[in-house]
Amino acid sequence: MSGAPFPVRPTCLEIENFRGFRGACSLDFAQDLTLLMGECEAGKSSILIAIEWCLLGTRIVSSTSTGIAERGDWVLANTEATGETRVTLTLVVEGGTGKLTRTRMLDAKRNAPDQLELTLPGEQVLTGSEVEEWLEWTGMPNWDTWKQAFAQHQESARARITDQGDRSYLIASMLGLSDYRDLSAMLKKVKPKELEECAQETLQHLAEDQQRARQAPQQEVNGIQASLQRLNVPATQAGDAELELRRKALITDALPVGEAIGLSAEQLPHQDWSATEVHTWGAGWRRQVDAHLTPLRQELGNLEGNIRSLTSSHEALNPKRVALADARQQLEGLRSKHGSPQDLRVQRETIAEELSALREQRREQGELDSLLREALGVIKAGGRTDQCPVCTQDAGGLEQRLQERVTSGGDDVIQNQLDQLASRDSALSSQLQQLEQAQATFQGTEDSLASLEKTLRGQLPPGTQEEAGVTELLAALLAQKVRLEKTINLADENLAGMTGKLEVLGLLLNLRAARERAEHRAGDLSAMPQFATLQDKIDEAAGFACDLIALEVMARELEEEQSALQIQAVNQSINHYMAIISPGFERVVSVHQKHTATKLIYQLVDNAGENLTGTLNQGALNSLSLATFFAGAQFRVKQGLPEFLILDDPVQSLDRAHQEGLARAAKEFSKLAPVIVACLPSHFTRELERLRSTDDKLYKVHGSDPIQFEEL
């Protein structure tokens, strides 16, 4: 990027799934003035906020970063959207038009970053931080500049003149002093005075430490010796010989552990390492050992599980084989005694046929007996017992014969046969059930044994005999288990004692250093190289702090000098727009500088020098805020910087006359730079319609679903 910035301005807005907008829609902006007119909740403000989000991102919805409390809980995405949220702003840029697109993925978390893309003339495409750099290079605003010089927010309509910080920032920008003010603010953040004081405080602490060293050079040594005494290292023993002994012991103890658990040579201590190097290495020893012990412990657990499984399978074989032999013997005994199940089923089928035949015979016998009883009744009713009641022939002794036949008991004989056959069938059924149960027990035991044998064979090496293979495998697994347990126990024992050994080694190292320091004369501390280096750094920091303070003062003085040259032009611009918006306002507005110990504060006063922001009513405050707003934007236009104004419900506390004046001011400024206004239908909007030119666009916004625009 090279050359001067180009006055960028928007020409079209495309919105998709943003706040109240479900789906996609687009809106063209006029070259001069664009009016968005509609009832409450029609979506007017959301259009302006969409422009803000596209340019500035999610910082516009944070009450902390914006200073607008009403925005603390805002949600950007449409709550009923099924796709991503996207806003595209078509901009007039140097060489043609560009498209700036900001996209937020569906269900993105509140702090998730947006996707940012800019397409420039010549198909050049920028993304992410490249877009941010381009916007900064073209002079597009940050949030502070946006809310003070680009947008009149309905939530904070008067903040630019009632808030001291916002007012001073805006007036400084109008005076062309924003660079000086930014430099001064940046230097204040460095806090050079605190830096200088910190340097002096450090020197004071050093002097105090030196004094303490003169008074008690042996105190540190005594304290370390007392700590060693508690660890069973007497003062007479706490010397270089003990330090060397402890160094070698740590190395000697660690080497077999490292080899056992598979540490590389680079991870093990070397015999030629100093005590300091060994102590540094020891600080990470536990972590290294634990990292290798974890898989070994897992391997041991798996090994123990395999041993238990193999032993359990092998021990379960013999009882299962005995159970199978018993089941086979019981089955064969029942077959020998009762025959096969098939024979028993054939016998039961034969009995079933005989039972069926006897039941039929009993039925026929019953029918015959019923006929004989009827005939006997007829004979007795006729009175002649020796004559056939059918053919009337003589039949001597007919009644007696019939009576004998009825009482002969043929039915009882059949019933006895039926009972005998049923008893036989029941016995056969019981025998068949015993055989089938014995067969099922045998089959189940046989299957269980086969499963155990299969499991056991799966645990044995291929081609090995069962008994010998189990014995050999168990012996190998147990031997491996012993080796693992030995390795793990060795490492655990080493770690258990490592903490105490390292503590002693560290104390011995500290004791050696403390004794060396105690041997120096306290008065010689300032001659030590470390002390001289520290002194140089502190002097350098103090000098830097002084330079920063001088630079801050210079920036403030330059701001003061330059502001005196520009104040008259700024006063004229503010009063010009104030006269348009509020024709009956009789006081003259002036910018007044107020000096403090650290900065310049700008106030708006009247021709008597009285502070205006503390005496005006709400309507006058709004008028003055808008006049200052237009004046600041006019300054940016004169500087060749990007400028377009956003007015969101600007008629708060303004009566009919002031609304007419505001419409004239907006129309006049639109000849310098585009103006985008969102407002309820009012006298202000009717006046804008009256003043409308061919370079203006007026829209009526309908808050239906989807939101619609009707160009008037």
C-alpha cells in the first residue's frame, strides 16, 4: 500500500440473517442523503448497526468496549436463522468499487472470531488482518473515532459534548491534533514517572540489602546449616566432600533405574556432571520416570490378568471333565434301563392309538346301552314282557335278557383298560423326560468343556500340548511378572528417596554459595560485576523514563501551540451548524482550553466564558451535539479522509423548528459527504422529503417478515 488515502464511501448494503433480518436483502445508498423511515421495530437501526458490524466487528456489541450500556446483551445473529450471518458493504475505493464482507458462522460462540474478506478492483482479495490493515491505511475509523465523528447513536446522543473524554477527543480531532493526543495517551500508558520511581526504589532496596549484609553476613549460612541438620547432615559434615558424595550417589542410583525402564542415554545423568547440573536434571527426573512407568504398570496389570485367566481356565477343566463323565454315565444307565428316547416315543404312539380305539369302543357301547334301556322301558310300559314291542311276536324272557345285557358291565371293562393304558403312558412320559433331561445335561456339559478347551488353546502358543503348554506358559508369564515387579519396585524406591536427596543436594549447593558470599566483605558488594551491571541497567531505565517524560511534555506543548491556530475555524464551523439547527440560539459557542498537570481538556463555553454543557436543556444539548458532530465531519472531509455520517433517531428532544433546522443541516452536509439517516416518521423526515434532490434516496422500511424496503 502506498500513496495518500482515498475518501472511501458506501454505495450498497447486503444483509443476511443479521438481528431482525431473516434471509437476505440489499439496499442502495444515495450519493448525497439516504433516509430510512419506518415505525418502531421496523428494522431501521439494525441497518445502521449492520454497517457498524461490517466495518468494526463484534466490538460494537460489547458494553465494555463501546461505552454503550444498552449493548451489553446484544445478539448479532437472527435467532431463527438456519444459515450463517453475513453483511456485505460495497465501497467506492480508489480505482473503482470494492466489497467488504464480514461473516459469522451459524451457532458461533460469542467470542468466536468473524471471517473478514475484501475484494478490491483488479480481483485483489484481502482476508483477516490484511483487511484490518487496509481499513486503517485508508483512514477508516476505529470505534472511538466512529462514535464521535461518524455515528450519532440514539443510546448516547449527547455523550460527545457531555463526556469530558469524548468531547476533548472530538475537539482535538477537529483542531488537527489527534496525533499529538494519541501520542500523549500512549506515553501516559507507559507511565514513565512510575518507571523512574521504580528504578530509584530498586536502588534503595539494594542499599538496604547491602546494609543487612554488613550487619549479619553469617545469618544465611546458619539458616541453611540448620535445615541440613534437620535432614541429619551435621554442620561439620556439610562441605564439598559431602556435596561430591551426594552427587555421585544420585547418579549411581539413577543409572540402573534408567536402564531398567528403557531411558535413553540423553535422559540419564553423566558421571562428569557438576552438582548443579545433577540438581537441575533431578528436578525433571520424576516426570521422566513416571512417563516410562505408566506403560510398564499397564503391562503388569495385563500380565496379571492373563495369568489369572489362564490359571482359571486350566483349573476349571478337570471338574468339568468329571462332570461330563458323570453325565455320560447317567445317560447311558437310563438308556440301558428304559431304552432310547425314540423307542419310548414309539411306545407312546402305540398306546395313544390303543387309547383312541378303546375310547371309540366305549362310545359305541354307551350308545348300545342307551338303546337297550329305551327298549326295556317300552316293554315295561306295554305290560307284556314276553312280546316284542316292534313286531308283536312272542319273545319269552325278553325283559330278563335285556336287563341282563344292560347290567352286564361291559363299560367298566373298557374303562379299566383305558386306565391301565393311561398309567403306562404316564410312566413312559416320565422315563422320556428323564432321558431328555440327562441328554441336555450331557450336551451342556460337553459344550462348556469344549468352550473351556478352546479358550485354553487360544492362550497357548501354536503347536503345544495342552498340559505341557499351560505349565510352560504359566512359568514364562510368572517370570515376566517378577521382572516387571522388580523394575517397578526399583523405580518406586528410587523416586521415594529422590525428593529428600535432591533437597539435601540443593541445600549443600546453597550453603556453598552462601559461604562464598559470607567470605566477601560486605563493603565490597558494590565492586562485584553483577552489582555494577545492575547499576548500569537501573541508570539506563531512569534515563529512559526521563526521556519519556520530556517527550510527553513536548507532545502536550505542541498540541497547545497547534490548537491556538485552529480554534477560530472550529468555532466558526460549530456556530454555523448551530445556527442552522437552532436558529433562535443566541449564545456564541467557543472552544476553551483548560490546562491540568498532565493534559489539555477542551470545554465548550459561551461568549461569557460559562460552561455550556452544564447549563443547556436537553433540546439545546442535542442541537449542540449535532452541530459539533457536523463540524467534526466537515474537518475530516477537508483533510481528504473517508467520511460518511450515520444518524440514528437524531430528533430526540427536538421540537418542530429544530427538526427543520436539523433537516437543512443534514441536507447541506450531504453535499460534502454521504449521510444515512434512520428515523420514525416525523416533521424532520417530511422536511427531508421536501428538500429532496435527485441525488437522494428515501426508503420506507416495513417490519414484516421478511423486512422490506419501499423506495419513495
